[in-house]
Amino acid sequence: MTNYCFMLPILPGGIELMKKWNEENIVNNTDHDAVMEAAGISRETVWIQRLSQGNFAVASFETNDPEYSFKVLATSNEPWAIKFREHLKKAHGMDIAHSPIQLNESTVSWNHTP
């Protein structure tokens, strides 16, 4: 399983939208769980990173295939997935259905082994 991390900008008012989205659409939501399972995502974590350049959502998905996971999230016809894509547009200005997420390029992979 890969811990795939990525960042998205947060538009003005987006932090409030993110918190409301979490409460209404993620916590104890079987529709969310079904879409994430179909996308091969077993864990999702999102942080808010406040920087002088603006606010960013730092997200982490545990998945075996990030490319497949994003493809499912971008193309699923499940009502929750459609709602999720609309949320991404409102909170982050991102339309993953028409502008797919480019996968990150790894430049450092360090592991301490005593």
C-alpha cells in the first residue's frame, strides 16, 4: 500500500466549505466509503497547511494505484462522486473530470535502517 500525498490550493471561503463537507459527506457516510473502496483507497487524511502564499489542503490517500484511484474519482457516476467533484471545484478550484491530477514525481526516498 502506498501513502500518496498531494496538495490543493484552498480558495477564499474554502476552509469553511471543507469542514462542512467533512461533517456532511464523509463522517459515517456509506456512499463515501463505497466510492473510496471502488477507487482502491483504504485511508484518507487531509490537513490544512497555512502558508504566507495561501492556504493549502494536504491530502493523503492509502492506495496501491494512485492513478487508478484518481481515475475512479474523476469518472465515477455515483452520486457521491459527482458531489465530491463539485466540492473540489468550489473549495479548491479544481475540476478533476476535465483536468486530471498529474501524479507527483518522487525526488527523495530516504529510509533509516540501523
